[in-house]
Amino acid sequence: MLQQMHRMEQQHAQQLNQITQQLQQISRDESMASQQAQQLANMCTQLIQENERLTQMQSQMQPQSQMHQPMQQMHQNHNPNQFQ
């Protein structure tokens, strides 16, 4: 009877040990997942900032490019080679 109880205690101890190891592994996995989620969030923030910067550059360039078009047309119209 005592031997049987002793064996059951050992089995329970082994099971508790396995559960502890599994919980530690889950904890490590969650920690990694959390770090990866944070990295992805940082990447998203960087992409949003870069997108905003590109949008600003684009909006600044558009009026200039519209101004340059008539100038180029004027130059083409007054090309000295035309009159030869």
C-alpha cells in the first residue's frame, strides 16, 4: 500500500514537473510573441511616418511641377531653331 502511494506521488511529481516545463515554454513563447508584436507595431509606425513624409513631399512637388510645365512650353515655343 505504501509502495503504491509512493509510486503515485512520483507520478504526480513527474506530471507537475511536465506541467511546469510546459508553462515555462508557453511563457517564453508569449514573451517572444509579445516582442514580435511590438516590433511589428514599431514597423507600422515607421511606415506611417514615412508615408506621411512622402505625401508631404509629393504635395510640395505638385505645385512646382505644374509651374514648370508652362515654362517648358514657353521655352519650346521660343526655340531659336524654329526660326531658321
